[in-house]
Amino acid sequence: MTTAETISRPTIRQTQCFIGGEWIPAQSGKTFDTHHPATGEVIAAVAEGDVGDVDAAVEAARKAFDEGPWRTMDARERGRIMYRLADLIEAEFDELAALETLDNGKPISDSLAADLPLTIDCLRYYAGYADKIHGQTIPVNGNFFTYTKKEPVGVVGQIIPWNFPMLMVAWKWGPALAAGCTIVMKPAEQTPLTCLRMARLAQKAGIPDGVINIVPGYGPTAGAAIVAHPGVDKVAFTGEYKTAQIIMAEAAPTLKRLTFELGGKSPNIVFNDADLDAAAAGSHFALYFNQGQCCCAGSRLFVQEDIHDQFVEKLVNMNNDRVLGDPFSTATEQGPQVDQAQFDKIMDYIEIGKSEGAQCLTGGTADDAGNLYVKPTLFDGVTDEMKIATDEIFGPVLSILTFKDTEELIQRANNTFYGLAAAVWSRDIGKAHYVADRVRAGTVWVNCYDVFDAAAPFGGFKMSGLGRELGQEGLNNYLETKTVTVALD
Ligand code: ADP
């Protein structure tokens, strides 16, 4: 039997802006506090970047792109440096996992089992791509030789959220670095610390100064300055669709290339012929993992009518057994929500669910394990038009909807402006593929959930996103195609 232990807290080392290879305070001298969500204590004062800091970061990134060695060095060497970064992260595995848990509040067992390994794997995957980016020769009419080259898109602005801080750095840096781009990144104001630590490791790995620049700060100031800056060629953003709408409008004057990875209200569909134990465990994980703070959370659980009662009983039992507690204890399965605003929003939705007439089977209140804890909440009897069935809650609140037959189910599953992910649980392989074909979502999991791989594209249909991250598609977003035509006589 393994016993719970408490992992020790990490040392905080980097809190300033990282621009042109230097650690510097914000030009204004201002800082903002980042907190440990479980206790509310301030863990660091971090430089609060704004327009002037973004200007300096873009200038450094522009110089590194236009004059520096990163895009022009042997591609294999670029890959080697990226592998070294992955190795350095691996060498600080426990320390970085603890730093993630400190800043975000996620259980240490999740940081160790998910965030760190996926981060390292993603960087290695894209390191391998650095020397495998090539164009085509094209048989055009006439006596010409035409070929295409794939070139880096330039300086990229990358704005990331707080739910998987390190992993989002890897998803953004991996393809950008492999392509030969240079970067101005803004981490989320709730969780800047692992991003800053990774910048230090990138420098140690040999990534030239100016290739990666970090400006911590707030969205409407530092984030907006990145989006508006004419020296930035592309913006990659992960966050809420409402923020993406602002970014799209603000990026219009400079016609930036945009990629978005946004929210969801993903249907998780359980047919009566599924392995119900596996489906129940998978459905619990699909929603409650990471405190429900996942863009692809399986938040609309469609259960076929005739298995409803036995299936719900399993879910109730799992919720009752879920261990809430100190994120630094290895026994903890659920930590606090990331901040007061998120906590308040979730509690509001719980009240809305109750007032809409959904039956609250578990949870429905805060938990006294510490600051900002929400009991795993399960609503049954949810109908399609209830707000808890239409809105992304981003917390540990699961809605159960029942269905009778497949065609009705497909229509209801697609009745949302989101389209990020979906899952189907069934032993009937034909039916599972049929539903996978009909559901309008960027990812469909069959008899599993949240299976991520750096090689597999991820992103949304409809208002869940624009473009794909990961895999070769993720890399393509960081490349421009250049066509060269040579007269042969
Ligand atoms: P969340 O609700 O998950 O925090 P947001 O979309 O608000 O999602 O935030 C995701 C990221 O976008 C954060 O880094 C945030 O600071 C940034 N952000 C917020 N507003 C803007 C904006 N107007 N322009 C650019 N970035 C923004």
C-alpha cells in the first residue's frame, strides 16, 4: 500500500520579465501578486508588464528573427537545442511539478503524472520536426522549375491560460521553435511562475537570447499590446471565446495570422451497451480532472435512458469517494479552483442549476478542505436549455442528460456553438464510429477520454477554435509557404 506523503514546496527563482535574454523589472516598476490557491497566501510578486515592455520584447524578438542565428542555423542543431531544453525540464521534474502545484493549486500527483510528462514529450516531439520541414517541387506549365519552401511565420505572440500553465508553454513553444520563429509570450496572470522558469531553462539549453521573451502581466494591457503590435506576425491564443473575439477584432488592422484554442461544452455519450464501469470511471475523470478546469471537459453527460439509474449510482459513489485536500499531499485528488473569480462563477452556476430545477445529487456547496474548494457536484435531470447544460462552467460540476435513441442524441449533442471534443462509450464499434462521424467536434474519444498525444491534432470546430495545435497541423500554423519559380532558359 502506498501512503500519502507531502511533497515539499519549491523555491521561487524567476519573477521578472525576460526580454532579450535579460531578467528585467517592468518599466513601470509595478508588480502583481500570484497566490497559492489552496491557502490564498501570496507566493511571489511578479513584474507587471505593459505596452512598453511588450515593445521591448517585440524589438528583441524581431532582432532575433531578422538577424539572429535561430532560423538560419542547421535545422538539426535547432532540434538538438530543443531536446536539451526537454532534458533540462526532466532534470528538474519534481521541482517544476511542485512549482506548478504551488501556483495553480492542482494536486501534485496530477502535476507529476500529467503536466510534466506531457510537457517534456511535446517539446521532444517538435524537436524531432525541426529538420523535417520541407516544401515540394511543382510541375508547372512552361519551361520553369517551381518549388515551395516552408519558412517560419516570424515573430509570434503567444497568450496562454492558467489551467495547464507549463503544458500550454510546450504546446506553443514546440512548433514555434521547430519552425524557427521567435516568441513573445504572456503567461496567465494567475500562473506565471513555471513559464518564467522554463525561459531560464531555455536559455541554459542554448536557445539564443531574444528567441524567447516573456512578458508577465494582465490580458487587457500586456496581452492586448501583443495583439496590436505591428511587429508581431501571428498570435496563438488559448482561453475563452469571448477573449478570442476581442483578439480577432484587435488583430484585424494588422491582419495577423491567428490560431485559437477555446472553450467547450463537450458531449460525453454513454450507450446502454457500454462497459459501464469503464464508462463511469472515464466520465468521472472527463469532468473532474484538474478541478473541472479543462477546455475539453466532458460536461454534458448523455446517458441512455435504460441504464440511467445504475450508471448514476456509480457516479455518485465516485464523487463521494473523491479526496479533496492539500494539493501537496500525494493522496489528494482534487485541489482548489484557481482563483476567487473562478470559484464565484462556479458557485453561481451551482445556484442557477438548483433554481432551474436540476436535482443536485452530490456536492452543490463549497468544501472546507481549504480556500476555494468546490465539492464534486453532480446534477441529474438536466434538460438541454438549462444554463448548466449550455454554458461552460469550468469547474467540478457535471450535468446528466438522458437520451433514448441515436439520431435524437446526435442532434442534441450538436446543439451548441462549441465543438471542441466529444466521447462515445459503446461496445458496438459501428455505432461508435457512426456517432464519431456525426458529432461536430475537433476530437472524438471512443471508450476513453482526455487521451492526448503531441502527435495528434487538437482544436475546435465552430466557436471552440481556429486551427489545430499539436501534430503536423500544429506546426503548419507557424509556417509560411514561399513559391519560387525559376526560368530554365
Ligand atoms: P480565463 O477565463 O481562462 O482566464 P481568458 O481568455 O480571460 O481566460 O484568459 C486567457 C489568457 O488571455 C490570459 O493570459 C489572459 O491574461 C489573456 N487575456 C485576457 N484578456 C485579453 C485581451 N483583451 N487581450 C489579450 N489577452 C487577453
